[in-house]
Amino acid sequence: MTDQLPDALVSAEGWHVQHLFYKIEHGAWTLLDRAEQVEAKTNLAELVAEIRATEGAQLLTFAMVSPKADLGFMLLCADLQKSNAFEKRLSLALGADILTPAYSFLSMTERSEYTTSEAEYAESLVKEDGLAAGTPEHEEKLTAFRERMAKYMKDRLYPVLPPWPAMCFYPMSKRRGTAGQNWYALSFEERKKLMLGHAKIGRTWHGKILQLITGSTGLDDWEWGVTLLAHDPLNFKGIVYEMRFDAVSAQYADFGEFFIGLQLPLDEIFRRVLL
Ligand code: 76R
């Protein structure tokens, strides 16, 4: 054994993301006396504050809707060592046997391989907009493109998630193996074309849905985690339904279990889940 802290596990790109959903064991909770219950809640509240004060860490707290789960966290961390240590402490912060894991998912923020490159955009300016390379108009458009892409990359890799009240999470994979429906057997050009159609639908939901797609190939049992935030839960139903008609989802996507959470401050969550 050594007293040294392990080296941080910070990836070359992106943050580690854990979705952690728990059930509350009300039987075990009622065995605690009032003082122990207050201590347990203070313990969790202090841990939540500690995580939120940690550089490179972000924590969202949810009251989960339906008996699938009661309490939910979404933990984003630059360092997987920290993410792992926080996750273990979150599970135990209310005391032994109070929280039982209902569902968990490990993934990472990622850039998309289908994003338009600067070279592609520059070429489209010439071919589609008739702006010759090297002209001031062409340069101006390229500068704006670079700025847009820098913000877009930051939002995808290092997002700051807003406190929108409703959250929808589900895991998904792209199909492999079914005859004629193997996403991974398609050429890059075919996949890129299909993803453009997907993004086009997605953009019509701008302002109503905030989506974070995190990659989990090699990390968990599905290939992506889909986290959607909204002000109106009807928009979850709307976007997921509309996307089912788009080729990418209609032909190539398989989905796991869906979870709905309400993003609330911890004291309101305690009241809501009857702690
Ligand atoms: O990131 C971007 O905004 C650029 C375009 C884009 C990519 C590359 C995009 C846009 N998505 C991308 C990638 Mn998406 N997305 C999903 C789901 O329920 C379903 O049918 C599928 C779940 C939703 C609801 C959704 C919403 N997207 C991906 C990927 C990675 C694929 C890969 O690499 O092979 C997955 C798994 C995926 C799934 N997508 C958008 C949205 C929305 C709302 C947008 C528009 C974002 C905006 O511009 O505001």
C-alpha cells in the first residue's frame, strides 16, 4: 500500500459521465432515528456541495419519476478516478442500505465523426455559394465557421448543462448483424449522409430540447447515452417520436430503458422522495 494518490485518469479528450439512478429503501430509513436521518441528509448535501466545488466536476440532481427509481445523479468529471470515488461516496452518503442502485450508465462526452470539416465547408463556399477561395467574403465566412465550430466542440466535449427542469435519459445502439441493417457495414459517406438528415430534424428542436450524446462503446452495454433536457416533457415525446421516422433511428437504432427525472435542488428532492 502507498499513501500516494493515484494519478488522475484524464482522457486526451472529453469528460467521463455517469448516470446514477437509485431506489430508496424506506424500510431501512425508518429504522434510523431523527438525528441519524438529519446527519445522513447533511452528509449527502455536503458531498453534493463538495463535488460542485471541485474543478472539472459537474453534478445534476434529480427526483426520478415513476417507481423505476427515486433519486438520480448525473456526474460529469474530467478525471475518472474522481468520478469513481464520488460515485462510491454518493451511493453511501445516506448510510448503508439506504440507496439501492436501480440503473447506472458510464459514458464519455465525444465529438462527432460526421461534423463538417473546415476543408468541406471551404469547398461548399466555392461550389454552392460561388465565393472564390482567398476573397474577403470567403475568408469572412471561414472565420465565422471557425468560431462557430470552436463553440460547438466546447459544448459537445465540455458541456455546461443548464438547470432545465425535465430530463430524459435512455441508452441506444446502432444495429449490427441484421441483414441490410448493419450501421457499421455502411461506408463513411453513407453514414454521413444519413447523419445529416438526423441533424436536420434535431436542429428544428433547438431551444426546446437540449441534447447531450455521450459515447459508451467499450464502456457500457450500449453504444451511446442520450440525455435530453426540456422545459416541457411533451417535447421528449415529440422529438423521440419524430426521430423514429428518420432513417438513422428507423433502420439502425435500438433503444434501452427510458428514465425521466426532474432537476431539483437537493432539499426539494429530499421532501419529494419522503426522506
Ligand atoms: O451535434 C450536433 O448538434 C451536430 C449534429 C448531430 C450529430 C452528429 C446531432 C444533432 N446528433 C448527432 C449525433 Mn443526435 N440525437 C440522438 C437522439 O431517439 C432517437 O431516435 C435517437 C436519440 C436524439 C433524440 C438526438 C437529438 N445523435 C448523434 C449520435 C451519434 C451517432 C454516431 O456517431 O454514429 C447519436 C447516437 C444521436 C442520437 N441530435 C442532434 C439531436 C438533436 C436535438 C440534435 C440537434 C442539436 C442542435 O443543433 O441543437
